[in-house]
Amino acid sequence: MRFKRSERIVYMTQYLMNHPNELVPLTFFVQKFRQAKSSISEDVQIIRDTFQKEGLGVVKTVAGASGGVMYKPEMGKEEAREVIEEVIELLQEKDRLLPGGYLFLSDLMGNPTLLNKIGKLIATLYAEEDLDAVVTIATKGISLANAVASALNLPVVVIRKDNKVTEGSTVSINYVSGSSRKIETMVLSKRTLPEGSNVLVVDDFMRAGGSINGVMNLMNEFKATVKGVSVLVESKEVKQRLIEDYTSLVRLSDVDEYNQEFTVEKGNSLDKFSQKER
Amino acid sequence: MRFKRSERIVYMTQYLMNHPNELVPLTFFVQKFRQAKSSISEDVQIIRDTFQKEGLGVVKTVAGASGGVMYKPEMGKEEAREVIEEVIELLQEKDRLLPGGYLFLSDLMGNPTLLNKIGKLIATLYAEEDLDAVVTIATKGISLANAVASALNLPVVVIRKDNKVTEGSTVSINYVSGSSRKIETMVLSKRTLPEGSNVLVVDDFMRAGGSINGVMNLMNEFKATVKGVSVLVESKEVKQRLIEDYTSLVRLSDVDEYNQEFTVEKGNSLDKFSQKER
């Protein structure tokens, strides 16, 4: 079966998109299409140039015997700004403020199209880190972590607040919830995270950072290095933040529960894009 | 800026893949590329034919003024068989059996590449249903539901077993867990699921079906119609199954906890593919 260039390009584009952050040897396509390596290289160049021109992510080519082509789902600053504005608009909808100054986020966390965009944004921020896993806390962080991990082609590790038989042997720590000052427990299945991993911590909402501080302690038990912390929403009104180095998509402030009023503005993620693009 | 056919094809392929199950009007591409509709139609045809020839999913064209092109991420029977065999192989690894006859699944549920394939498989089974949402139960079902919903371009609705302030107003039901015969509670945030929705229920593990039966009752409260139930693993050794109509990827049997032995075989999902292809 012979393939025309246009057909090869359709196939290769979809293949790269389905295998993000994976180095695909050119010989894979050479064998698939029974075509000279030079033609395949030209195909790759067309794909790379179009992705670059249209800001669709990075198609990297690595030369040499162990070389190949890799698609990194990265996002440009303009698109990141649009995603953040979309999130701000959604969060400003009526009746989103819950008792205790929480925001209702379950609908956002259940929207795969939006999550894929947010995942790509966060993946871009940490694309240069040598990560082994994306770590999150059950329940609401899971969908966000999936989206980030999917763009980075990494496993997701879910920390739970209860100990279930389905987790096998676990390591647990106690921590003080930053907001309620209550002592809570976090549990992680031993076999889900190899010792010494580099991890990115992702969650939907951060107030004082008690939960994420708990994650840090639990990561210590696994001898893991936390290479970054990223949250969808951070609450600005915190007396003492337990976590210093993190990125947030948006920032919540001026919460007035009585009148159901609050402000949502962009977080520090966009600044990171500026640094990236200099 | 002029675009060559090969560049247009790269862009259109990635665009369709990023917008599954969404009808994209041809005029969108006509305007983007400033190209005659006839050329764009030819581009679409090349993409459609390549996807079909290579079993990459369905690219549907809808003629007429409100027409356009739509990518449906469907899977052929052969690929489905490979995915199921991959799952069986992973599940047969040592030390996967947990006390009580459960299987350790957290690593599979944290593997985005595998989940995307499983999600596409389950999406294919229910592609013809007129679905509004994918419903699952926290915690481990969430990643699987995300993968299915991403392929179907649908929202995910997460039922919890605890009532959290972050869910807003909720509806809850009590149900009897099929295995432990304990009474448990299920909670769903009112605003995550509009009344009268058509839903697909997805979960990672089903034994007697008590949880899923609970989901059915909760769906009644939301006047929802359950169009299908799909699980990754079903346990075969059940005296009385509470759910009759479901699909499973794999089936667990001959569980011998003492010797850490069990059998995993393919579930009934593959038979459904046979019916589809006839």
C-alpha cells in the first residue's frame, strides 16, 4: 500500500498527538510507509513548521541514530491568557461562592475540553523539569492532574484522605489543615510512587496551603523531590501562607459571603510565560 | 499568509483531534485559510480516507448549510482486542490481589496513555447513544470517566461517598453495598447534572454491583436515563448480580487469596464490537 505525502502527514500528525512527550524514531514512519528517510524528514518538517507557525505546540526533532521526533503539547502566552480569561469568566458566574469562602468548581473539573486546555497550560510551565509523576489529592484534584499528566505523558499519583483496602500497603502522615486547624490524615499507596521520584503537585484550590504542605511531608517519606506546585485557584486572603513557591491560574479575593461578592483575577502563571518567552 | 495543502492538513487534523465529537463548519477552515470551499472539502476527504484506512477513528462529513466535519474517536475491533490484552497482561502481574478479593488498580488508573485507549474503547461502545454526561463514583472511577468523557466530548459528573462543603447543595441516597452488606451513602451536587439527562455510568471495578445500583437510584432522583454501564474489571464470582445490562473490559475469576492466584479473561466488550461491525 502506497501512501501519498498528504496521507502520511495526516497519519503522522495524529500519531504524534496521541504520543505526547515520546520520542518517535523516524525509522518507525520509514517502515510504516516504506518511504525513504529523506521524504519522512520532509514530512516531519512540514508538521513542525505548521505547529510552530500556528502555536500548536512544539515538534522537536532529534538527530542521530537514537534520534526521532517528539511532540510537546505547549501553549503560547496569548493562548494561555485566553484560557485564564475563560476561567475567570466562568468563576464570576452567580452563586459560585460556598459557605466558608470556597468556590464551586465541580463543573469546571468535569469539563474535559477546558481541562485539556488548563492541563496544556500547566504542562508548559513545567515542561523543562525532569518529572516522573504528577501528584494530586483526592477528590477534585484528580481530573486536573489527569489533564496535566496527559500532556506531559506522565503517571498520576493520587493521595487520599482515607485508607482503602484497594490501595494495598500505604504510607500515611498527619497534617494540620491550614484553614480549619484540624488534624487530618493523608495516605498514599506505597507502590504508586517509586522512591526518589521528581514530582509536580497539582490541586484545584489552595487557601493557606495546609493540604499541599501535607503533600510535601508525605513526599519526604517517599524521598521524592517536589519540582513544582500548581493550583487552579488560590485564595488571596490568607494570613500566613505555608507554601511559598507555586503557580496559580487565578486568584480569589475580596470574598464577601453575605453579599455573594468576590473578585477573581489572574494568578502568577502568566508571568512565568513572560519569562519563558523573554 | 498562504497555506499549502500539506500545512492545511496538519492544522485540520490536529484541530479535529482537539475537538472530538464537535461539528466544525467547513466555513471555519475556509475563513482560516482563505481558500475555496472545494479545496477544503478535498482536504477533509484526504483526512477522512486516511483515518478510515488506518482505523484511527471516524471522520464524518455532514452536507448542507449547517453541515461540517466531525471527528469521532472510535476504535476498531482489532485495536480493542489489543487494548484488552494489554489490560489482562498488566492485571496478571504478581501481588495484585488485595485482601477481600480486590485487585490493585491504582497504577492503571494513573496511566494516561492506557486510560486514553480504554476511554476510546468505551466511547466506541456507546458512540450511538445520545449522551449528555458520563457519571462515575469517587475516587478511582474519576480518571476512567475523564478518559471516556474526553473521547465523547461530554462533562464528567462525580458522585461522592461523603458530603463536602465544596459541592454546594446535594442530593443523597443510601444503598446497601453488595459485598459487605453495609449501608452506605452517595451524594451528588445538584448543579452538576441537569434533570432528565442521558448518562453513561463508568467505574473501575464491579462485584455484586451494589455501588452501581446505588448510582441507578441516585440517577432516578435526577430523572436521568442510564443509557449504559461500563466497568474496567468485573468480578465473576458473584451469587447475585444487581446489575444485568453492562459491559466490562475484563473479568476476574478463580480468586484464591491464600495462594495469590486468580484468572483474568476478556469481558463482554469485544462481543459488542462484533455486533457493531457485522
